[in-house]
Amino acid sequence: MRPAATRPAGRLPRPTTAPAGFPPGGLPGLDPAWSRLVAVPETPLDGSLALPGAASGPAADRTWHVLDTGPLLAARGVTPVGTLLCVHGNPTWSYLWRGLATAGLAAGGTRTGAWRVVAVDQLDMGYSERTGTHRTLRRRVRDLADLTDALGLDGPVVTVGHDWGGVVSLGWAVDHPDALAGVVLLDTAVHQPADRPIPLPLRAALGVLGPSTVATPAFLETTLALAHPPLPDDVKDAYRAPYRTAGRRSGIGAFVADIPVGPGHPSASELDRIADGVRDLDVPALLLWGPRDPVFDEAHLGDLCGRLPRARVHRFEGAGHLLPEDADTAGAVMTWLADRHDDAPAAAPAPPPGADARTPAGSRSPMWHHLDELADDDSTALVEMAPSTGVGVRTVTWRLLARRVRELACGLHAAGVRRGDRVSLLVPPGADLTAALYACLRIGAVVVVADAGLGARGLTRAVRGAQPAVVVGERRGLAAARALRWPGRRVSTTTLPPATAAALGVELSLPDVVDLGAGTGLPPEPGPDDLAAVLFTSGSTGPAKGVVYTHAQLAAMRDALAAQYGLGVGTGIVAGFAPFALLGPALGCCSVTPDMDVTAPRTLTARAVAAAADAAAVGVDGTTVVFLSPAAVANVVATSGELTADDERALARVRLLLSAGAPVAERLLAAVGDLVPRAVPHTPYGMTEGLLLTDVTLEEIRAAGPGGAAGGACVGRPAAGVTVRISALDADGRATGPLTAAPDVTGEVVVAAPHVKDHYDRLWLTDRDSRRGTPDGDGATRPGATRPAGAEDLVPGARWHRTGDVGRLDADGRLWIEGRLAHVLVTADGPVTPVGPERRAESVPGVRRAGVVGVGPRGTQQVVVVVETQVGARRPALAAPALTAAVRTAVGRDVAAVLVVPDLPTDVRHNSKIDRARLAAWADRVLAGGRMGRP
């Protein structure tokens, strides 16, 4: 790490000497049989070392304490696949890797194979020898090489490092390319950006070096307090065990003193050598990260990703600096090793099921092709009914939009934005967002779209995780970016007063960007397989995930929508659902953003829809389409009494009504359909990972009926190019069955289509779990690979996505959604999916909405129904006996309790998806005797 600063004043701790030893017995998770002492000849270093008392002079033997599972494997007659060389940081010790040692032993007999784990206590740390010398980074890298020489480790070796041990392990990796088989890193860094201060905890430690790191256990205790959740007392005591006295802690202080805080530091040149050498490592790599780490942040992760561009990356949301304690990193490492075992060359992939072989992805027209075709057209491209400037209605022609996109594209490129750079767009839907988005796509920058509906915390998590190089925003978004310390250069949509720009850290405005690009040309177009966008999910079932699309996949999404609904030039779109506002120019449609708060879809009124529909119809010869989220549909119906005769005439021109984002109740779809009497109401099924998967009309929903005993929401038949399969639930409620198209099999919905996502951003494990195919998740059949469940129904090369939704196909090929896999109840009678019982509960007179959840241990869960009533309840309560009896009869199974609440908790973005996880936790507390507060 190389901050541009000098080390704060602080006296170096006096080095002490003490022999190596063994840990005490009874430390949780640590097998005494793993411990061994190894005498290692110390190789002298050439040249002088600047730190007083630094290790130099004649060779000496040093005694190391290591955890080594090799002897146990040998006693079992097991030959390991290779060795995991694990290096701890400061102030931990080899105890950090006890889970990995257990996992490496347990992998014997699996396709991973057993791995020998050698977890070291670095000299002066843990139970290794206290050498009486200050050991620099160069010395420690050589120390580790001396140890591996003594142990005879000649490969294959996978290095595993955490904190400062990550740097030491990388030094060994750079120096041993012939033995190196892979690299695993957890919360570490090899470079500190020059414009960023050294992390606060380390600044504090450097400032009071002796008292905080040696004389007292403060530095150690601070580190132990970084675990999430807090460590058990016995685990804390295990970490404290080797550091009970100041003399035993001298190595902790020496480690802190060795942090390079400037180019003159004695370890600076070695750190530079390692950082440069990492770029040349040609081995598989795995980066595991705790985003709550106050020492190593997302910028450090981004730097490592740049040096190891082919690395698998997984961020464990909620985890922090002590990542092996916060998350199952051992399981992640063993999974990664298993995938490497299967990593043989794959056969050339076939097209996904349903794909048109005559139209390969690479031949699709780019997202901006209509902007090029209509660059001289003065008809309307987009309309903002309530622009953020607050000045009337804003109308933009195709000519103006195409010119603005080109100007911004040239300007962004002139400002240094390059292909692959990430640009976060914190701009409400409208002309500025549209122009900036298409400009970024044109130059190959990767747009990051995380809307304000995620809330401040969700937005912060999303933006920091995506690590954009540039943030484009309005004043409010830029103020949030400044206050919450989001990364990226700042660009404002408008010219700000100098003082305001300085306060917000704004370098440029979009007008400045246009000026920069004047007279310059556009760079070459990005390719179809280049990354195009990171679109964040709603976070309705956990932290929002960044969904990554290539240019070909975005174009396939556009083409799927155009083919399904006949959208194109001459179509007017009322975009009451933000994603469709951005797709308008790609489709060649005139798009109108209605007067609403996009962060709260339920603010859209019937009159606002009518005004937008009227604007969309101006100059349009074809279809007028209205896209609404379910929450918007509910409020449009609720405010329909305010419509005037002119409003009704505008709505009568609408030919197609779409409501997407969550299932829509039949009666609600019918009610909004009555407001657009000439339109065909549709409710497509999809998600951020695949915007259009199936489609159904109101008439088809009515023809399908209630869905029999299983119930659920009918979402229709697959769209063109989409294949839907089901993986049946087992008795535990897990989707373990082979993929099937057989009717009436309830299980997880698995889909394949050209427009399904490429991957999740920096969530390798999540992405791996979301795929269906060979163990490495790419859907290809590899030589020697284990044949996955359902392989008989997979097409090589297809990208199969596990949606996380539970449903079934009926005999007519229609898909019925029965809930989320995470929300399946497992009762004594087996799994229960929630949507069918919810729909039946909602058929009871007086019930507006219902949520079905389970309380109690999985396997014996009890069904609880929580309802909103038509006449809103003032406070949560047990339902009246008559309502309880009616709900139990309608649901048709044992119901432990019926509760009434004023409002069911819903997700932020759609305002409509019931948060069943939150509701279940609340019901569990209430029925256990807790306070009857709002859920």
C-alpha cells in the first residue's frame, strides 16, 4: 500500500525473543494433530535493510509453528491434489484457516479431491519463534520461501492470503511461477491509491504505535471487534492466546511499522515489485471480499481485479475484515477448486433453445441504430411530462436526441472515458438519462443503473460495489454521492455555481462534456460480447444484485420486446415503469415519462397516465402502449374517478397495456383495462435478469381459471426464443429435480433465452448458483465433468438461469408462478408454496391482500395468513373469529393463525411484492408472545 503521506510519529516496538511452541488444547475448531514445529534455515538477504534491528547477517535457523494436514492425509493413504499455502495477516495467526483445514481434509473422495493445507504462523506471530528482529516485507517473502523449501513444497501450490498475509503470499506466488497453481485472496491490497489516505484504523495504529499495538491489546481487540456477527467469546480467546503479553505482541507492532507509507520506506520497493508481478500471474485466481471492511475497501478490490482480470470475484454482503469468520470462505475455496478440476476445454456451444440460427447475436443491430437512422427526423423521440427543471413539458426530437448522444459520446471519450470503464447514472428517467446512457453504450463504457428506489443504503451498496470510474448525476444525486462517499469522478447534468461544484466534487457538467468533444471523432464501436450494462435488481428478496449484460444480450432483449408486442418506429410508449423509458430509443419508439415520483410507483395517477398517453399519441401513426408497475396500476385505478372527458378520450387511444414487475391480480388488471377500453391488457413475466420471459393477456388469465388445487398466478406461455423448464421440489423444499417440461410439476422455474443476463457482478458464488449446467455453471458438457441433474434436458451452450421463482407448467404449456423458492414453507405434510393460498385468502369478502408465511422450525412449520382488509385496520391484531374461519375455509389447509395488519410490507422499487421474509419474522415474534407492532 502506497499512500502519499509520511508515517505518523511513533516509536518502533522493541523486538523480543522467545522460542516457538504449540497452541493450548481445547481451542474451538482446531485439531492439535495439525500442529507441527519446523526448523528452517534462514536465507540471508542481499543489501541493507533500513529498519533498526532488521533481520540480516549470517544464516540462522528459525522455528515455525504451522498447521499442516499433510501427515493426516498420509496416514489415511490419501494423496492430495495439491497444497493450499495459507498466510494470515496482522494480528491474527494460523487459527484463521482452521475451517479451510477441515474442508481440505473432508474433500477426500469428492471430485475436488483432498487438499493439503499448510497454514503458517509468520515469524514473530502466533506460536512461531520470536526472532528479536524487525522483519520487512522482503524478509517475510523470503521467510515463506525458506519454509516451503524446508517442507519440500514444489507444486501444485495455491496460495491463500488475508490482510498483510495476502501481500506476503503474493510475493511467494510471483517468485514461484513453476509451482504456482492458483491464487486466493481475502480482503488485502498491494496498492494504495495516491489520492486516498491510508485506512483510518492503520493511521491510528501508526500514530500511537507502541501503546496501541504492543503495550496494550487494543489493536488486537479492535480487529476482533470487526467480525459480523460478533465472535463467540471462546473464539476471541483463541485469537488472543498467542498474544497475552506485550513481549508476545511485539510482532504485531512490527507488522504495522512495516506498512509502506511513502516511497522512502524500506518495504516500498518490494511492495512495488509484488504489485507489478501480480499482473503477470497466469493462473486461476479467486477474490473473496467483505464489503464492510474499514481497512480494505472496494477501491482495493477494484485494483486487484485490474491486476487479475480473469479472477472469480465474490463479495459477501454484510461481511467485513475478518472474512473467514463472517462467511463460509472455506466452502467457497473448495467450490472454486472443484470447478478448476473440471476446467477442460469445452466443445463449441450450440445456440440456446429457440434461438434463430439465421440471426447470430453478433449480427444484431446495436442499441443506438435507430438514433443513427432517425438522426435527421424532427418527429418526437421522448417527452418528459414533469422534468426535474420544473419548466413545463420537455419534448425532444430524434434529430436533437441523436445529436446530443453523439456530442456526449465524443465528449466523454475526450474526457478519458474508455471502453470498459463504468459510468454510474444517478439521473431520473428523462432526456438527460437517455442521452447519457446511449452515449456510454456507443463508446463502450459500461453503464451502471441503480435507481433511487433502492433507498440510500441500497444505492450506496450498489454504487460502491460496482466501483464506477465516473458518476453522472443531478444535484441531489451528487450530494448523496458526496455525503455517502461513493466512488468515481463527478459529472453534473447541468452547470453548477463554482462553489456548489467544488463542494460536491464536480469536475465537469454535461455541457462541459459536449464542449470537450467538439471537433473530435467517435471511437470504434464496441463488440457484441463487450460488457454493456450493470443493472441492479430491486433488492426485494435480499441485497440488490448487479446484473451484467453484454451488448448482444441487450440487443436481444430489445428484439424480444419488439417481436412480442410489435413495437417499433411509429409506436408511442407511456413508460410508467422506468426500464421501458430507457428502451424507447432502442426500439425506435416515442417514449413519454409521466408525472410521477419514479422512486414510488404508487404515486402515478390516472390523470397523469392520460396526459402522458395524449403526448405519446402526438405524431405517432401506430400503437400507443402503456407500461405500468403493479403498484402504479393500483393507484391509477384508485384515482380513476378524477378523469375528465378529455382524459378518457386520450386513454381510449391506447392499444396495448402492459403491467410488469410483479404478478397482477386479475381483478386489478381488469379494472385498469376498463380505463383503456380499446387496449389488450397484458402482464409479462420477467425480471432484471431477463426482462421478458412469458406473456399472458387478461382474456387468457380468465380462460385459465383459478389454477386448480395448486393455484398460483398464470403468467402465460414463453415468449419467442424462451425455453422454460421446472426443477421439482424435494421434501425439504429444495429444487433438486431434473429439468422437465412435464405438466403439473411444482418446482423452481429455470429459463434459457438469448436475452438472459450474462452474470452477476462480483458475485461469483451467487452467479454460479443461478446457473443450471455443469458444476462450473456454464451449461457446456466438459470431458470428465459430472453430469448434472436434468442434463438430459440441457442444450450445450445454452445459458440456463435459475429464477428463484417457484411454479409449474400446465398441460397447455402455460407457466403458473407460486411464489419464491426462499419463501416456500416446509410443513410436516411437505412443501407449501405461498401464492395459491394467498389468492384463495384474497377471495374472502373484505380481504384486500394476503401474505402466507410459515412460523416454527423448517419441516414442521405452521401456516400463518396475514391480511390487509378492504376497510383498513388501525393496528395489527388477531383476525376476528368470523374472518379467521372464512380464511381457513378458503385456504383449504390447516392455518395456525390469521392476523390483520394495516399494510403488508412490500419491496421498495415496485411497492407491490410482499416482503414475506420480513412478514414471517414478524409473525414468528408475535405468535411467540412478542409485541404486536407493525411488521
